[in-house]
Amino acid sequence: MGSSTGDKIKGATNEAVGKAKQGIGKAVDSDRMKGEGVVQEAKGHLQKGKGEAKEAIKKAIDDQ
């Protein structure tokens, strides 16, 4: 199982890159680039959520 911090960092990076791709796609009128950005941003949200879930589970176990 990977680290929760690593998942959160990867998630934040993918969110940022996804948003940037969407902005570039909009600027150059590229639906493909905008679509890739949406997908990458969503992937980032999922990765951050995975990291937060791992952290919550670890905390719950540690508190037992």
C-alpha cells in the first residue's frame, strides 16, 4: 500500500496539470486538450481522495 502523502501529492499534481491542459485547450481551441485536462483533473481528485482515505484508516487504527 502506497503512502497517503504520496497519493495526495500525485493527486494535487494531476489536478494542476489537468487544469492547465484545460486552459491551454481553451486558448488554442482544442477540444482534445480540454478533454484530456478534464480527465487528468478527475484522476487527481481520485488520487487525493485515496490518500485521504488511507490517512483516515491509519488514524482510526492508531487510535484503537
